[in-house]
Amino acid sequence: MIKEKFYLKNKIAIITGSSKGIGKAMARGLAEFGATVIVSSRKQEAVDQVAEEFNKLGLSADSIQCHVAKKEDRINLVETVIKKYGRIDVLINNAGTNPYFGPISKMPQNLYQKTMDININSAIELSNLVYPYMKNQKGGSIIHISSIEGLHPSTFMAAYNISKTALIMAGKNQSIEWGRHNIRVNSICPGYVKTKLSAALFENEDLKKGFLKNVSLGRGSTPDEMAGLAVFLASDASSYMTGTSIVNDGGLMNAPLIPMQ
């Protein structure tokens, strides 16, 4: 049956940056479809709270602290999951940051490096860590959470844009290298999502009106509206999909060159 392809029973899924926002919504989505989700973020207390919340709902969740920019934390995350569960079926590289707003010409090197370390370098390193286990078990799904900012330029998010573009290409390269082992790698490119990271945009009415004017649906999305794609890409429902990036932006990328009257 087609619907059974969406089921994730007996699957072990790591989601970074999943104590809140899009990451938490995706973790809950996977758990509702039967996966055991590893809630991971920088603070142990935060991930413990989310795992406890999920467990009270009858969902299967565990919590492991991981600051993705720290090598020792990345290694501990993967090794702890393998030691306890014996496999990793899904890795969602969701953790991200944007500490700098401005053009390339004024971009501080330290903030650029921080953005790269968290948004792209950590995703590559974590993928490399789970790769041998997915190879041995003859399959797995890696999902990178990129952004529409990785598909078009802006004058005020230079470092973030660069990192998210790189994340898409990393997934494409991984897909052609690892596809023969039945390891699929895809990216999700959200549009404007109401999260802590985007709070400044939504709280300022003038800014909000400006950036929503080209969104076909006329609104930002909620984190839950990203969870369905994560379930799809994590499951056998997308078993023939790899190396692609899926845009979920309310129609923003379809904005006409000449505004509609």
C-alpha cells in the first residue's frame, strides 16, 4: 500500500537544532510516523524538555546534546546513537545560524567563519560520520535544511546566502557519491518561516509587509508546514529521489518580474 511507504517504524532519526522551530516540528513529524527521533541541540536541558514532551504524547524520542560546530560533540552524537540503537536511518542537518546582516564587502571574518562552521561544515562532517553506518546497512536518508536564500542573492544576508547555496551543492555531490549504497541526500529550501531566527522580520510591520509582498500566499509559514516534506524525504515514499532540492516558500520564488496590479 502506498500509505505504508510513509511509515517510519523502527527507523532511527537524528535531527540537529531540534529543540525549537523547524527542527522540533520535523522531529515530531517523524516521530508521529513511527520513528525514534534523537532530539539534538546545544543545550541538554532544552533537548531533554522536547524529548520528554514527545514521550508524554506516546512518541519515541531520545535527547543528546550537540553543538554542531564542535568536533567532539558531533562524534559523541553519532557514536552514542550507534551504541544505543545500532543504526542510523535518517540524518536531518537542520542546525543553522545567521549572526551577520550586511553585504560581502563589510562581512567580518569571524562571523563569516561561524556561519560556515554551523551551516555547512557541520552538515558535511556529520554526514561523513553517519555515512559508513548507512553504507553497511545498505541505505539511509540525509536531509539538509537549506533555504530560498541559497537560491537567490540578497544585499543583507551575504554569509547566510553563501552557506545555504553550498549546502545544496554538498547534497548534490553526496548524492552522486553515495547513491550506489542506497543513501539518498536531498535538501529542503524553506521560505519565510516564523521562528526565533526570523523574529525580527515578522515583528516589524514595515519589514513584514515588504518581504511578504512577493509571496503568492501572502503570509509566512509555520514550522509545522515544513514537517511533511521531512517525513516524505525520510521515508520510502521518496525512495527514488536523491540530489534534489525542494522549495517550500508559499510561491515566493515565482514572484513576477512585473508586479501584478
